[in-house]
Amino acid sequence: MAYEDARYALRLMRRSPGFTAVAVFSLALGIGANAAIFSLLNTVMLRTLEVQHPEQLVEFLQKYPGEPRGNGGWSRASYEHFRDHAEVYSAITGTSFDDQTRFVIGGGTPETVISEGVLGNYFRTLGLKPAAGRFLGAGDTAGAVVNWRYWRGRLHGDPLIVGRSIRINDQPMTIVGVAPRGYDGPRVGVETDIWTLREKDGLTLLARLKPGATMAQARAEIAVLYGFTMREHPRYGVDPKVRQMKVELEPAGAGLANVRDQIGKPLVLLMAVVGSVLLLACVNLASMLLARGAGRQGELAVRVAVGAGRLRLMRQMLTETVLLSVAGTVLGLVLAYFSTAVLLRIMASARVLERIDIHVQPDWHLLAFAGGVAVVTGVLFGLAPAWYAMRASPAVILRQSGSRGETRVWRWFGKSLVATQVAISVLLVTAAALFLGHLTRLRTANLGFRSDHVLLMILDPSVTGYTRNELAPSYRDLLGRLEAIPGVRSATMCACSPIQGCGASRFVTAEGFQERPEDRQWTALSWVAPKYFETIGTPLIAGRDFSFRDAGGPRVAILSQEMARHYFPEVNAIGRHVTIEVDPRTGGWQGSPTYEVIGVAGDSKVTEVRDPPHRAMYFNMFQDGRMFNQFVLRTSGKPEWVAGAAQRAAREAIRGVAVAKMTTLEAQVDSAIVPERLIATISEFFGVLGAVMAGIGLYGLLAYSVTRRVNEIGVRMALGATAGDVRWLVLRETAGTVAAGIALGAALVIWCRPVAASLVPDLRFESAAPVVWSGAVMAALAVAASYLPARRAGRVDPMKALRQE
């Protein structure tokens, strides 16, 4: 019986190709968008690590006030204290990451691999078993474990791999084992190639809860144990920011939280946006099915009259709806495949995700999601139209003959569907306007530098054989070559370009200034070359720039305006002295040097475009002897135009040097606002799509309504109504439906505003302009959608309509 239902449904779909195409494509857009976002959510937040009992894994995160939380700065002493005193954990371990490890096997060519330095109990804590050989132990300082995928691919599955001699960062080591298939490390989107033993600080801590232990117990215990870390270093007693640091415990069964923290909330918000699109597509489908069901009342009445059961016919109609939904789901999954690739390209530009390669692969989560959407869509939104088509007795419908009248209840039901479409579209268009405005504000904010026409070139001198000090003359020569390139206005160097962070951070003391302990903050330190501020577009407010002649002279520095304002509030900072305090952990990199202030530069964003200006201090890298390898070029045209010449100049000035990366400062700024770009791009697309779908739904309802009311319109015109009166009748009903939808949409926007603000920091909703604008868009679409049905109604021939009656 089901087979016959499906065959008949397919014949109906072929008989109405226009209806089928619109229905399937509308559902495909909604389902495809949801599948694309869900596939990313599944990969980032739902897919678990291939370890034993992943639900028991947790990670320790450090949260400074006003900063994103992180994991990677734990000391060996903190780890040992947690390990020796914790009661709710069966084991605690640590790891650290190096994405640029140089690896050589035998006498082969060096290559760059991703490595983890782990503690001796790392694999045992995760509950893993080696695919070959054994895992690292506490004394295996010269041992290494290779990834199963890396062993099978790069090392060709060599069965004698265990015991092979290798070199990692020029250190001789021996491969002692192969990791099990399926385990690639704890980071989402990053596949570790090699594991070695680590005995230093800078650990990422992972732990396994004892069976039966709860997260609440673990969080309470770690808060008490963290008191040791606060006493571990003298600096914690003087840094108010560090004293306010909190330890957060998060489940790690799906991997470390860095990627989830970066894109988790945007993906949840996007899931809500595309969920609205799917709801809009389903309501659109329900409107179309309602119209088609009304048109088939005569056919269904005849079938009932000759003995067909009502439940049998309803099952037939639901089969048609489910087939439409399944077809939309299949096409939607195809669209999702390409949509996911686009989303991944946007995400790949993020600084946090630069080396992350997220592989989205179908699994049971995605298939269950798509199948569930197909069934729910088909049954839920096909039920009401099927019931409407079956509501009246065959005798009543057949007596109506050519009449196509409909009850007031079902007329209002059809209008409510359109009003719902308009409301959802108002929500989507308003969201698009808000998120685009938020993105525009971030891009046009006063960053303290000019991101346009700036090329960034990062060199890799590791294979040249030069030391950093030996590179200084070559780098100075290269700067001259770069400035000689046509189209290059100036060239400089830096340790870190804007929005990339700083080279280091320390406490400082300023001449003649007594700082209160509660006002102490870390100062961002950066090393730059002459012409840095000119090239980057940061104004030099007072004093002079660095010069190559500073080498060999007294130490000099340039302060940011915020730093000069804080340490020299009532005096000129030029000529004053600032001393870098010794780091209690390491003793400082050069003792406790003192610098003379020669200039004050404008404030610029150091790490995040959303952050207030940091206190920053700049040093001349050619004076300090701290040579870095990032070159900055300001161009008169597009930066890409001089990229090739810049690479050639680098290879001519430094034989054998490799160009590690070429990008622009604009791209780097964009990489700092990937969540906002994702949200704005998707919201813009689906805002337009939602408005178009609502317009199509409104047109369909009006066209259906005019067809059903031909007799009524004919009577009105026979009694003296003009064509203009009839058109106004259609437009008036349209206006009421659209107005109700706009009002409902405005209420939805107000209701959703707190949720959006919690997911997108600094999202502004200061006026009703976005809602008014989206309402105007929907009103304009309503006028366009109602034009043809209203015109058709005005052309009804009253004599033909009355003959049908």
C-alpha cells in the first residue's frame, strides 16, 4: 500500500513541475543551511575524541578578567600539586603544542610537522593502546611516538618503524611506538604528527574524573587547590589582574575548548538564524499545500464518494508531503556540502584557526538530524493542509460544483501562515541589518593604524644557517631593496603587527612616578624597525622615530599615548626614563634595563579590535639586537601587486631564505573578527532569502485567494463594483495581513534581542531603525507580490463568474 502511495505521489509531482520545483527548492535552502551549520556544530562541539570514556575528560582553563580564557600556561609545579592533592580525579596529565617542529628521519629531507610534548602519563590517562611498540614513559626523554595516520601516509606504514632513529629540532631521538588509529590529539581540527616527552612549564592540563564524580565536585576542589598556584610565584602577589584570575573546568571529551570558545557561540546563533529560515520554508510549504489541497477538494470528494476511506486519503497526502520533504533534504545535503566549504574558508582566516583544518565528515549525528528534519517537516506541515482538504462531506463539495468558496476559519488560517512568514522575514532582515552594522562598526573603528594598502611578509630564515645577529645587515639591506620597488611607499619590520599581539609583556617603573599596586598592569612590549609608525599609519604625537644610528647608543624607547598619559600625567615624557622590571620567574631577558623615552605614538589595538588601548612600549630591534622576521610594506596601489617583487627581493638579499607567509593587514584585521563576519555574511544572505520567500508565499496566497473567490468577485462587479474597487479589496486584505506580520516580527525582534546580545558582545540596538527598515522592505515586497493577483481580480468577467455559480 505504501508503495502505491509513493507511486501516485511521484505522478502528482511530475504533473505539477512548477509546484514541485518551488517546494523542493525552498525546503532544500532551509534544510541545506541547517545541515551546513549543524555539521560544523557536530564537528566542533559534538564529535568525541577516540579515547576511553571521553565523557570523563576535563581540562583546566585560566580566565583573566576581561580576556578570553586559555589553557597552556600551567607550570610543572602546579601540575604536581594538583596531581598529588586532587581527590575527584583518577589521573591528571599535561601536554604542550608546537606546530613548527623540524623532523628528519634517517638521512632524509627535513620537514615541518605538528608535535606535542606530553607528560609520561599522557597516553595512560587517555586510556589508549599503542598500534605498534609502546608509549612514552617518565624516562623516555629521547623517545617519540608517531601518529598512525602519519605512519601510514608519510612513513609508508613501515613495519620496522619502532626503533628507527630520527632527529627532532636537531635532537637525536628514537621512535618507540605508534599511536592507535583514530586518535589525532586533543585539539579540534589539528592532527598531531609526533609526541615527545616534555618536562618544562607551559602545560595544557587534562584530567580524568573518577567514576561517579561530578563536574560540580571537580570545580569546587580545583578552586581550593588553585590557591597553591597563587602562592607559587612572587609576581602573583603584586599583579591585581593575576590575583583575579579564575580557574574554570570544562568537559574535554570533544577536544580542547579553544576552537569552541572562538566559534561556538557564533555557530549557535547561526543555527538559530538558519532554523528560522527552515521554519519559513516549512510555513511556505504549508501555504502551498493548503492552496493545492483546496484545489483538489473535488477530486478527493469523488474518491470518498466511490468508497475511499478518509484516513487512506490523508495518508496519501502525507506521503506526498514527506516525499517533497525527502527530496528537499537530499538536495539540501548537496547544498550543505558546498555551503560548509564556504564557511570553512571564512573560518580558516581566523588567527586562532590559522593552522586548524576542520574536516566535516557525515556521521550518524548529521544523518539523524537530516532524517528527523525530513520526517518532521513532511508530517507536521502537511497535516493541516491534508485535514483541510478532507474537512467537508463529499455531498457538500460536489453540490458546490464550480464554486470554490471557503470558510472564514480556513481563510484566516491561510492568512495567519502568510503573517507568520512576514514576521519571520522581519526578524531575519532586522538581524541582518544589526549584524552588518556591528561588523561595519568593528571594521571602521579607530584602530590606531591604517589597515589599507599594507602588505605583510614573514620570512623563515631557519634554513639559511645565519644567526639572528648575523641577519641584521641582510635585513637592513632588504629594507632598502623593498623601498626601491615601484609602488612601495615605505618598508619596515616588527615583531608583531597590529592585532597580532605583542612580543612580550612586563611590569615597568617610570622615573618620578609612584604607582599604586591596584593600578599595576602588564605593559605590552614590541620590537620594531625605523619607519614603523609611518608605514603602519600610527601618528607620532611627540618626539622622534627610531633610527639605525641608535645602534650602539643609549637604550631608547617609544611609548604609546595611553602609557605616557598614565606614567607621565603632568610632565613631558620625552627624555624621561622607564625601567623594565625583572620577571620573578626567569630573571628577565636582559636583567632590568632602563630606556630613555624619545617619542610618544598614538594608541593602537594590540590584540583585539574590541579591546580598549593597551599600555605599549616599543623598542628599536636594530639597537636591542632582537631581530624578527616580519616585514611591513605600505603600497600606493593594491598590496598584491608588489608581492612577487617583494619575494624576489627577499631571496636576492638573503640567499636560501623562505617566504613563510604573505598577507595583508586588512586580511589580518578581518581574521580578528571572524565570528562577526560569519554571522553577518550568513544573516545577510538569509535575510534576503527570507524576504524573497515571504514575498513568494504572499503571492501564492493572493493568487489562490483570487482563484477561490472568482464567484464572489463576479457578484460584486455585477452589483456595481468597479475594477478599482476589486483591486483595492485585494490590496486592503494584503495590507492587513502584512501589517499583522510586521507587528509580530517586531515583537519577535524585541524578544530575541537579549539572546543575541549575550552571544555577540557589544551588539548595539539603540533605535528602532532596523525594525522600521525591515518593515518597509516587507511592505514593498507585499506591494510587488500583490500587484499581479490584484490586477487579475480586476479583470474578472462578471458574466463568466455568474455562469459558473
